[in-house]
Amino acid sequence: MRKKFKIWKKIGKSSLVQTVIGRLMYLYVLAAYKTSRWTIEGARDEYVSGDFSYLIAFWHGRAFSDMFLVWGKKLKKDVAVLLSLHRDGRIMASAMDGLGIGTIGGSSKRGGAAAALDIMRRLRKPANVVAIAPDGRKPGYKMTDGLVQLAQKSRRPVVLSAYSVRRGRLLKTWDRFLIPGWFTKGVLLLDEPVYIPADLDAAGIEKWRQILEDRLIGLTEEADRRAGLKCRVSLRDKGENK
């Protein structure tokens, strides 16, 4: 059994396999969108078109949020998502590529500073959107201060986003990843833009980190409630994240 696991793990490192899995994921999520009834709320005109640039944030377990937004509102902006350079990130990058969403590679080897510079360059330009899952590492649904610092330094607002479905599957992973079902009801919620003050000290950064974390948890639980997600759990109980 252990030998078979090692073989599959080795196969999973293949860039070709990652690309194929990513494209299959794209087709699956596209089918979930096309076969379901979607309600999208809070998508302001400036989120969709015009020169307005912003950061959009959603939990790692709801990483399909930006895909549903692009499909549902046909964004007239350049969209890029921050992803790790490891296997899962490359698979997701392949899925996003099918939709025309670019990627910004971030990892401990590459260095967070390099990824941050890429994000800043994009946000300085008009009509750019950078998507981030602010709980990119364990535990899930616990925001780091990276999003606050990016918004503070770029002077660009944060737009919080969450999707849910009536029928789907919550995986027993650290991020409680939600796989949407087909032929169901879907809900995508976007919050109003949040502007982070530029002159924050460490205490101020922590204050805004907590504010954004609480608001994103609340928005995600509201999406679950409106969609009627049958397998929903409390996202505030971070003690279950493993």
C-alpha cells in the first residue's frame, strides 16, 4: 500500500498530470455553474468594469469564488490569483488558465516579497483584480496579516467574497474545501470595499486583520445560510481545523 502511495505521489508531481487534473477541474466547476441557478449579490459596477483595481479575498476552502464571479458577471478586468508553486497550486493554476485568470506564484522558496512586488505592480495599473485566499496555510479560516499589509501598502481596497451551494461536499481537509454539486442553487456574495488606513502600527494591523477575518467568516456563513448548504458547519470553531 505504501509503495502504491509513493508511486501515485510521484505521478502527481508530473506537470502534465497536474495540467490534466486542472483542466478536468475547470470542466467540472464550469458544469456546476452552468447547470445550477446562481444568485450574485453585491457585485458593484466598479467591480466588473472601469479602471477600479482591488484585492478580492475568499477563504481557501471557497477558492472557486473568483471563477463564479468571472462567469457570472463577465469581468472586464485583468484577474490574477495568488497561488503556491506546489502541486495543488499548479493544479489550480491550470484550472484558472481555462478561464483566462492569471496566476502569481508564491512560496517560501520564491519568497513572499517577490510575490508581493508582483501584486503591487498589478494593482498600480487600472482595471486589475488580484485574488487572495488569506488563510493560505493551516489553520483554515484564520486570516494572516498579509492581506492587510498588501491593502495598506498598495492603497487599494479589499473586497470580501464567498460562495456556497445547496448541494455540495465539504471535504474533511484543513480548509474544509467545498466542492459544488450540479443542478443545485448557488449563491455568491461580495461585500463593500474596505480601505485599510496607510499609517498603521502593529496593533492597528492586528485590529484590521481581526475585522476582516470576522467579516469574511460572517459573509461565508451567510452564503451558506442563503444557499441552504446541507452539510454546513460552524466556521468559527477553528479548533476542528487540522
